[in-house]
Amino acid sequence: MRRTLTMAAAATALALLGGPLPVAEAGTARAVGRWSVREAQSFWTAERMASATPAPLAPDAAPDSADTAVPAGARGAGRAPDTAAGAAVTPVTAASAGPVSRLSAESDRAGDTVGAALAGPGTGTGANFDGIPVVGRMFVMKGAGAYFCTASVVASPGRNLVLSAAHCLLGSDTRKVAFVPRYTARNPRPYGMFPVLRDAKGRSKVWIHPRYRSQGANRAATLDVAFAQVGPGSKGRRVQDVVGGNRLLTGGPYAHPRVTLIGHPSSAARPRVCVNRTTKFTSKDARIPGSFLRIACTGYPGGTSGGPFLARYDAKTRTGDVIGVIGGWKTGGDTPDVSYSSYFGKEVRALFDTAVAGARVG
């Protein structure tokens, strides 16, 4: 947790600058370019949220050289596995990544209640369920398109930070970002909506490591992590006060005996849950260097990027220790049945500290 920059300088250096934004509604006391919860709710209607698709890779996340391929099967873009000749890494199958018994990708078995879905054995079998308050969808506009990823609340002093994958929120045209806890098609706003705040210049308050932004989703795959500051909901309450927050755990092992994986698949009306162990995966592809957490869980296609890896999930508080998010290697993997995460080490902790400092500034 050592810092080489002052809090203010670090916040400035790591803040992701969003695109140009509209003037606030007439009659509000908001500064030009600010994004209020009322504006967010008016824009992100139930119909628009339902029409959103998995967030694509931003141009900023493009490969850093002409001979580097776009991440195969990019989870954020919801692409099919890339089997192009010359790939240096053979995709890992669910069988080789860990024990798994397969179900249909859209099975609702064991998903009627939250408790039943989370209490099952760690078999690697995914099931749709009603969700938990601390996890939801992050909606974002890129260009003319409406998109989403999965995100979760992370406990912080300001009680106002949300965690997702960097490739979901990277892009100079990223705007109108809002977090909706426990989203389902049947009940799209059970806890309201929390807009990702903007600064006085209209830039979204999102923190992504500068190396991820400069090197792209391949060479900086170990830094596919983003923190965002959200404003209060319609009742003036902070998001962590409403739904709770997962504890950020950094510096732990790659291998955990029991991890709960939650994500919002593009093809499902409800989120998905799975419990399994994690293993360490070290890439042999020089284009995507580094080591990552890996988990075999069935049915995590596009839309699940940013979904939390939760260790020590507590059924009473409905929170856990967040040790990763779907992303990293090939932005989460090239098959929906095996997911990856960047390792949460010193750089992720420093990024979190910078987000905490930046959120404190305003």
C-alpha cells in the first residue's frame, strides 16, 4: 500500500476521462455536466435497460501492436470462442480447470431462492437465481449503443464505490453510467439506481490503472479492474448503506477451496450463481502475459464481465471477500464455462486507495 504520488495527484493520474456530456436539466442546481439520480432514472428506463447488450471492447483497449490479436472470445463483447490458427494458447476446458457437472446454460433449477442457490455444493454448476443486493448491473452508453456489465459494491470509507472490470468502462465515449443493484427483468430497480458521478468537467469518476489504458486488454490483462464512485440513490442514501459492501481482499492466494461467482448473463432475465474452487492459471501466450485466477462455472457468457469472485460468502450479511472479477485473460475467457480474473495484488490495492482518495475529494 505504498504510494509514489500524493492522493490528489494519484487521483488525477488514474481517473478515466469520460466523453462529452449533456448539460444538466433546466431548473436543477447541478453544475454543467453533472449526472443526477433523477437524470439517470429518466434515461435508464426499464425498456432501455432490457435492451442493453454486453459492453464491447473500447477502442482504447485495442491491442498495442498490429500483430497482437484482439482477445479471443472477449467476455465483455459476448463473442464466440476464437479458434483462429496460430493461437499460442489452447483454451482450457471446464474439465481441466476443475470439477464441474453440466446443466443447461439457462437452467433455473435451485434458483428459486437466494439461499438455495448459494448453499449448494461447489460443483461448478451454474444456476439462475434472484440475486443478492450487493451485486447488480452497470449500465453504460458507448457511442449510440446501450450496454451493461456486472458490478458489485466494495466496502470503502465513503460507502460509495463499485467494482467492475476495466474493459467494461474503458473508452473516451463512455458516458451515462449507472449501477443498479440486484437487477432482474421482472424487478429492474429493487433498490433504486445509483449514478456514477462526474466531476465539474463532466468526466465520469472511474479509476482504471493507466497501464491498462495505454497497453490495452492483452498486454495489461493483469489489470482488468475498475472502481467507480456512485452518488446517492433517489432517497439520498449511499449505496453501501442500502445494500452493503464486499470486503476487498488483496495479496491472497490464487487457489481458494470455495468461491461464489455471480454474473448477469446477456441471455438471462436473472443473474447467475455458481460455487467452485479457483486455481492458478499462468498464460503461455506472450501476447497476454501474467497469472490469473481461474474457475470452472457453467453458463457465464457476455454480460457477466465484472462479476465478483467471492470468498467466504456470508449468508447472513449476503456479502463476502471479493478476490477477483470476471475479466483479465481474454477479458474473462473464451468459453462461458471457464472464467478468469486478474490477480488482486499490490497494484489493485493501490488503485483502490487512489479511488478512495479521489472519492473523498469530491
